[in-house]
Amino acid sequence: MTAAAGLAVDSAAKPPAFWVPFLKDAVLAALVAVLLALPLVGLQTYDIGGGALGIRTHFDWVAIGGAAVFAGRLALRVLQQLYRTRPTGRARVLISIAAWGNRQALPITLLGIGFAVALPFLPFSSRYLIDLGTTVLIYVMLGWGLNVVVGLAGLLDLGYVAFYAVGAYTFGLLARDLDFTFWEALPFSGLVAASFGVVLGFPVLRLRGDYLAIVTLGFGEIIRIVLLNWAPVTGGPNGIGGIPRPSFFGLHFARSAPEGVATFHQFFGLEFSPDHRVIFLYFVILAMALLTNAFTLRIRQLPIGRAWEALREDEVACRALGINPTTVKLSAFAIGAMFGGFAGCFFATRQGFISPESFTFIESATILAIVVLGGMGSQLGVVLAAVLLVSLPEFGRAFAEFRMLIFGAAMVGVMVWRPRGLIAHREPTLRLGSSR
Amino acid sequence: MSPVPLLAVENLTMCFGGLVAVDNISFTAYRGEITAIIGPNGAGKTTVFNCLTGFYRPSAGRLAVHKDGEILQLERIEGFRIVRRAGIARTFQNIRLFAGMTVLENLIVAQHNPLMKASVFSLAGLLGLPRYRAAERAAVERARHWLDRIGLTDRADWLAAALPYGAQRRLEIARALCTGPALLCLDEPAAGLNPRESAELNDLLLGVRDEEQIGILLIEHDMSVVMGISDHVIVLDYGRKIADGTPAEVRADPEVIKAYLGEDEIDNAAEEAPLRPLAGREGGARANGAAA
Ligand SMILES: Nc1ncnc2c1ncn2[C@@H]1O[C@H](COP(=O)(O)OP(=O)(O)OP(=O)(O)O)[C@@H](O)[C@H]1O
Ligand SMILES: [Mg+2]
């Protein structure tokens, strides 16, 4: 009995079906439209002749307008309603995908690496695609390098391209003046860039956030302007050309080599193809990027890596726990810069020519966008974002002038829907249960 | 148990421009004792801590720590080195955890210095040498010990930010303890705790004092905590020390009652309940609320 009463009460108190307010709303809107349209559209004056005005009625137009407003308003409300209820479903899907992704992190990573390794040999692969892949990987490596500074240590660096430039020019100068090869110059590029990281680090030790961003931005520009104007050494705007290509354990990628130097295709008894070098470059940067990743993943689990993250979270607490903020910051700058330097060295050998034009602020911005878009501190996110940011504009070439517009809109979209980046998940550096 | 002096503060003065936040204070803290520092809001308690832990450089005075038969002058040690050299760890009035890291990670970061040493500039760590692995295991064990003590073992892999307030306070204490301090400085650890949590905190602090034989400096407004567990109470008012003694001595001290209540109410207060009213001038509501 009570149950029945309860039911009755319930049905009485039940709110009207969801479409009733929509209908009311649409009718109201249509009414307003009709009222407005009556004098504006429904009654029209016209010249009867002799300067006199007659009135013509157009009530059919008014009716059409009213109906259009009614339908439009109703459609809008229904869409809004659908949109409001959908996200729970959509969010659930996203969350379950993310959870699945976390559980399957290792298989996904292996699959990704497998794909990257196999790419040059896949049937649809082309020289253009491998070139694009090489560019993407350069940005992946730069993103992983910057991730140490921005994602882990929380130091907003807008001048990261400076270290990329330093690495490239280190190789350029060593090659031009001292005949270094790529492999000989690679460690120096990293070292010199790391020293520049420390040099930048010192003056900004006390800065954080916006102030740090401005100073690092200035640093990036200073490096570029020095490269541009110190012509006797850097070649100024003409840059440095004739930078040697990398060799495969001493084997050169050329149609014919000078006496006493073996070429790759001769050694392996292959037909000469310019693609060999492209594919080789691709594998070099793939290996460099993977090493960067392995190093970063490992160092994150070491005291220094945890100190970076702790510094990002709370510098005062770090000091109170006996952590020296100076060395922690400088080490983050140095290691981030070192990877930038390596990438720069590769860039120089790939292009064979470098000039200050390649190291403008827009590069820094792109790398930072990759880190932020990917999800600060997330290694996988950087890959995703680099693929998106570097290859989408390429594929968008069909849209020509709308390319950048679409690109910008996509970025705004990601930041609106996933403000913490594509992959916001942070894996703990150690767990109580599974500590070795 | 004859107390061993641990920290001797002599004529500590700290000025900010014209404001004298701490005015010529001297006191001694002993190993194996809980020394409470109380006083109304703005009395200069946190400033004393900031001087001890190297966040401020004292305008005048000497801060001497007795460690392994040696005497260290705190004001000569660079701020971040004080934990390692002098063994002084602290918590903050506004909790300062590494919010985006897990509970366990917070405790491991606190052991940065020994781990860093074991990782030999990260080289041994990068190579995964046994020497480093052993050090990391030891660090996790130490963390697990304190997690057990504060009852957060089952939440070790939670983000610190996800913990309830009381647990965050305990975690911050555990984090300070993970540095292996000789002197633990706690800035209002009971603030915002409910009576049950506050009682648990008392037990924890007494346990730490007796088992670890370390000194504890305790800033607190909650009189149930102060009177319940401290061996020794120092009262500050307007940067000056106005009383120093056992809880019983301090609670009967007319100067103290005057500082806490204002001149007019002394007569009533002294007769009725000399202690309950220990509420700050501005902080009266807070202290009353907590004590009630
Ligand atoms: N860095 C600073 N610069 C200027 N004045 C300061 C600074 N730090 C503290 N003071 C001032 O010193 C005085 C003592 O502050 P302190 O924080 O030590 O008080 P407290 O006893 O901890 O108070 P509470 O109970 O509110 O925490 C206050 O007047 C405060 O404004
Ligand atoms: Mg305070």
C-alpha cells in the first residue's frame, strides 16, 4: 500500500518528459520570430504609382520564418542535450582506453618500436615517408630532451632551440676546421650543448615560471643572433655548408668513393641507391631517440630524477630535505641541453648545411608545444604529439593556405578537451609492492 | 634519564626592516625531549624555525648544535646542508608535500642524499650496480617503517595530494623523519586535525621521542597537544620569550596568561581555569576550537 502511494507520489512529482521544455522553448522562439517578422517581413510597402504607397502582405514568408526558427531552435536544444549526455559515455570510453593503454604500455611501446624499425621496408614506404619519419624522430628526440627540463624539472624553457643550434654548429665547425666526422663530433656536440645548458642555468637559478620563460627566450635569440653576426667563425647568414654525411662503420654512402675508401653498396654488393643513405639516417636518429628515451626513463627512477620532479613540485620542501636546488636545476638544464646538442649534430649531418634560419624561435615553440601537447613528463605523449605536429601539416598540404589554420584549431581543441596533454598519466618511479 | 643538550639558541634576533620578529631569544632543546614553542599569532615562532633550518639568516645570535661531540654553528651552514650536517628536519605550517608524487616517492626523495651518494653521481644507478640497488632497497625499507608507523602502508602508491588532510600532515612528519634527523621541528602539526587524529599524533610523537631518542621542537596552538606531551614549554610574545619551563609552570605564569588573555581578564582566568584560555589574541577562535 505504502509502495503504491509512493509510486503515485513519484509519478505526480515526476518532471515532464525531457522534450516538453524543448518544445516550449522552440514555440516561444518561433513566436518571438513571428512577432518580429510580422511588421518587418510580413508587411511590405510598394509604390502604387504617383508617389503613393500601397501595402503588400507576405504572411507566407512569416510562416516560413517562424517554422524555420521553431525547427532550428528545437534542433539546437536537442543537440545540446545529446552533447551533454554523450560525454559521460565518451569519457568512459576514453578512460577505459587510457586504462587499457597503461596496462598495455609495454606491448604498445614494443609495437611502436617494431613499426618504426620496419617502416622503411613496408610496401607503402617511400623516400618521402622515410624523410618525414626522420624529421618526426628529430622532434621526438628534441621533445624528450626538453621533457627533462620542462616536464620533469618543471623549468619552463622557451629557448631550447639554442642547444639544438649549439650542437649543430659544434659539428659544423669541427667538420669544417678540424675534419671531424659525424661520429667523432657527436659526443662533442652533446658536451658543448650541455655546457651551454649550465651557462644558461646559472643566471636563471632563482627564476621560475614566466620570468624563467622570458630569460630563456632571450637566451635562444642571443645564440641565434650571435650565429648570424659572428660571420668570420659561423659564416653568418650563409651558414656552414659541406658538412660530411655519416658513415656506416667507415663505409660511405656514395656512388663512388675516393681511393682507399669503401662505399656501402660496394661492400655489401648492392646496386647503388640514394635511398640507402636516407634509410641509414632514419635508423641513426631512431637509435639516438631510443637511447634518449631509455636514458630518461632510467634516470627518472634514480635519485637525481626524483629530485627533478620534487623540485617541480616544491622547491622549498626540497631545500628542507637537504636537496641542493642549484645542482638539481643545473643537471636538468645540462642533460636536457645535451640531448638537444645530439639532435643538432644529427640535423647538421642530415642537411649537410646549417644556417641560423633553422634555429628560430618557432622551433622552440614547436618543441615546447610537443611537450605540452603530449602531456608534460609523458614519454609516449611526446611521440604522439610529435607525429601529430610534424606530420599533420605535411598531410594538410592539400589545404594549402588553410593548413596553419587547421593546425592551430586542432591545437586549441586538444588544449580544451585534454588540458593536461594527450597523455596525462604519470607512472610512479617505484611502488611499494614491486620494489626490487 | 639525564637530558643531553642538542640545540642551544643564544640571543637569537631576526629583524625584517624595522620589524623585530624575534627579539633576543635564548633557549635550549634536549635530546629525548619535546620542547614546545607557543605564543599568539605573529609571535615569531615560525621565524625561529626558519632561522634554525637556514631559510633566514639571523640578524644576530648564535645557534649551536651539539652533534657527535662537535659543536656546529647553524648560521654558518648553507641552508640546504643543515639537514645533512646538523640533522635538523622540519615540517611546514602550510603542508608542503610533493603533491604530484606518490606517498612512497615523497619518503624516498627525503633520502636523497644517502641515495645520491650510493648512486655515485647517478653512474652506479644508471648501470644498476648492486651497491645502488641495495641502497634503494634500504631506503624503501626505511620508508616502509615510517609508513607503518603513520598507518599509510596500504596507501603508499597513492598520490600525496589524494590523501585526506590529517594523513598529509602525518606524511609530512614521516618525510622529515626519513632524513634521519637529530632534531625534528614541527610547525603546527595538529592544525586542522580532529580530536582523534590529534590524540594519535600525540602517541606518534611520544613514540618517536622515546624510540629514536631525538629532540622535537613543536610549535602548536592546540593546548591539548602542548600540555599533553611536551617536556618543556617556551612562550613567545611579540618576538620576546616571556616564559620557559615545564607545562605546569608555564600554565601558572601570570605573564603568559596576560599575553594570551589581555590585561582585563587576568583575575577571572587565574582563578577559574588557568589553562583552557590559552588562546591567541587573534588566534583565539582557532585555539579555542581545537581545545574544546
Ligand atoms: N619574510 C618576512 N618578511 C617580513 N616580515 C616577516 C617575514 N616573516 C615573518 N614576518 C613577520 O614576523 C612576525 C612573526 O611571524 P611568524 O610567522 O614567525 O609568526 P608565528 O608565531 O609563526 O605566527 P602564527 O601562529 O600565525 O604562525 C610577523 O609579524 C610576520 O609578519
Ligand atoms: Mg607560524
